[in-house]
Amino acid sequence: MNKKDYFYLGKITKKYSFKGELIINLDTDEPHLYQNMLSVFINLNGKIIPYFIENSSFYKKTSLRIKFEDVNSEEEAECLLNKEVYLPLNLLPKLEGKKFYYHEIISYKVIDINHGNIGKIISVNDASSQSLFVIENNGKQILIPVNEKIIEKVDRRNKTIFISAPNGLIELYLD
């Protein structure tokens, strides 16, 4: 199993009970979509391993309380703490309109309303409070905020994102 065939769902953050239950902090805007899963994949030492779910329920707004099959004690649960949880890419809900997954837009062309083609997206930097498109333009990088007001249209068929960047932003990188 190759990690690129999966999407990051969240992280196991703590133990819940002495019976081996765990809390998964979900990294999603729609946690309700993942309440009734039958299994997840956990990254253990670089290998993606399937774990089957006995039961799950919501724990706060963005977390799930999970009981895995064959994890029946605090000691067994301890081995899974701070591990990343994944699901296969084919389970991602399809997005429409101006919504997209960051992994899906890598290599999309970016066309600005004033500057035309400004390059291709090579990554999305989501390490700060404002996510940024990282765009390659003839050896230079252009950083554009991922913002609904800036994104005009997402053309999935032609792998293109149309934007209307604030005045002066693109010039900062090209001058």
C-alpha cells in the first residue's frame, strides 16, 4: 500500500478508557461524514496498516471516540497514540464549484484576471493561519492566499484555477 493512495483523516490524540478506546482528532470540515466507518488505516513506522472499528461515536465537535477490534487494553492503545490516521482517496466526497482538496490541485495552472497565466501550483502551504498557493513561475515562487474572494473559478477538466489577485500582489514576486 502506497501512502499517496490515501488521504490524511486525523491523528490519534489520547486514550479514552481502560478498555483500549482512543480519541481521533479529525482534520475535516465535515466530521459527520466519518462517524460510521468500518475501518481506517494507521501509519505505523512508515507502513499503512488497516484497523477495523468495533464502534465509534462523536467526542466533542471534531473528534471521534473509537474502539478498534483487537485493541482491548490501555497498553495496547498506548502503541497507537500520536499516530496518523488515513483513508483511501476514493472515499473522499467529490467537491464542486470553488471547493477543492489541496492534493487535487497540485500542478493546476493559475490564471489571474489581470496577469493571465502566472504558473502552476507546486504545493499548498497550510502551516500558517492563512493557507497559500505556492506557484512556480519561471524559477520564481508566487504565494497567493487560498481565499474564496480571490478564487473566481476552478476548472477541473482543464486543471486550471482562475483568480483575481489583489492589486500589487503578483507584482511583488515578478519585479
